[in-house]
Amino acid sequence: MKSSVPRIFTATLLQELDPEDIQKYLKDNRFMIRTYAKDAVIHFEDEPCLQLEVIVSGEIAVERIDESGKLLTVAEFLANDILGGNIIFSHTLRYPMTITAKQTSVILGIDKELLFELFCANPAFLRRYLEYISDHSTVLSFKIRNDVNRTIKESVLRFLERERKKQNTNRIMLGMTKKALADRMGVQRTSLSRELAKMKKDGIIDFDTDSITIL
């Protein structure tokens, strides 16, 4: 946990706060650092949102179960993103979907009342928060709108490009089964396998059990 403390000071949302104040809040446990193992559930659907959470490291997924019982990944968040920002001051105050750690993740929690105190005392911090909420609400709406019409091939290419940038290589290590990858994309396992085989035949990719290579 101590190794995560230096990363907190580089979080975009906290740039407007005095580092000494951050240290004080950490010492007083008004800023809470929590670590979640891979695949751990961070929040269940309909659970109350009591804190704003800043992702210090890792990867977080917002997931839902459709009418057929299939688990779908609705959105993914990385370091510097925040959770609960759009609902912590709402009347419903509950997470609409399940939030899961897709890899070992460290999260900084800020109590709702302390967050409001910081807004009142630091307009620059409030502005940065509002900018983040506004920007990401627009991005999420755009993503959901596009995901409705995205083909399996487009979903695969989008996933590969994202992982290529993250892993800095054309050979993408999956770290999950093809079934898990299909669930993340919201498609059937057989449909994904069929599309991967077609993309391989077309010379776009090659793949084995553990990886997909962009050709």
C-alpha cells in the first residue's frame, strides 16, 4: 500500500490539492487506499455510493447481465479515472451496474462530506472535477452509441489496438480465455471464434491459445 502513495500525487484530479493536505488526509484515514485482486467485485449493482474513488493503478470494468444471463462489459476505466463521480451527489446514490477489477487495482476513496468540503474550499479542484465528469459523460455516451452498431471485427480491432498501445507490442497477450474475451465484447464465443478464424485467413491476425498477433 505504501508503494501506491507516490502515485496518488500524480492523479489528475488531485493536482489542485496541496500535497501536505493529501498526506494529512491519508494519515487521518479521510483518504482511504484499497487494493483489489484481479476479478474482485468492487461494487455490486444497487450498492450505495458513499465515496468518490480515484483509480491509482489497474483496470476496472463496469459490467451488467443481460436478459439471457450473459455478462457484458459496458465500460472500462484505467489509472487516473474516477468512479462514482456522476452519482455520489444524486438522489439515487446507488451503482447501476457491477464494478469489477480486471487486474490488480489500487483505488483511493474520498468520503462524500470531505469531497464537498474540498469543493467549497478549492474552486480549482471543483472545476477540474466538473471538467472530468462532463468530458467522460460525453465519451461514455459516444461509446455506448457506437457499440450498438459495432461489428465483431470492429470490436476485435478496437480491443487489439488498445492492448497494442498498453503492451507496446503487436503480439497481444490475452491473459484471459476466448470465452472471457467474448463476454467482454458482448458476443457469443462461437461468433468470436468464427470471426478470428476469418481475420486469420484474411491475413489480418494470427493467434494461438494465449495471444493474438497483429500482422
